[in-house]
Amino acid sequence: MSDLRELYQQLIIDHSKKPRNFVKLEKGKNKDETQVLFERFHALVTGDGTGDPSDLGKLAVFSGVREFPVRVKCATLPWHTMRAALEGRGETISTE
């Protein structure tokens, strides 16, 4: 588990030094598929023990977030934002 924690830290530091991914994404999934993906990701970072992290591909690296409960909200905020955008809600997004 310490290897996973170290990998998580390395990814966060790397991204803070070299931000990327400022491009328009291809809409490759429909609303239902994104909802299922969100639920699987949320289960991964909250550590409820369901599912196989390897099923999430590159997102599996976020499994280390569950060891830092204060960071769960940080990791899930983009997902909440995406869901609000797909639902057409123009409100401020919160993880509360």
C-alpha cells in the first residue's frame, strides 16, 4: 500500500508542476455510462471495498485517495461538476 501512496503523491506533484489536458474532450460515453463510472470511482476513493480498481484503467491510481479522507472531496469534485453539466444545472457545485 505504501507503493500506491507514493505513486499517488508523485502524480499529484507532477501534475502541479506540469498542468496539462487543456483540450476539449471527445464525448465517448453517454449519461448512463458516466453515472456508472462515477459510482465505481466514488466507491474506489471512499474505500467501501466494492469493485476491482483495475477495471477503472488509469483511474485506479486514485485508490490511494481513500487513505487521505480530506482529499476525497478534491478527487470527486470534477465528477460532481460533470454530472451537473450533463444534467444542465447552472448552479455552484459542492461536494457537501
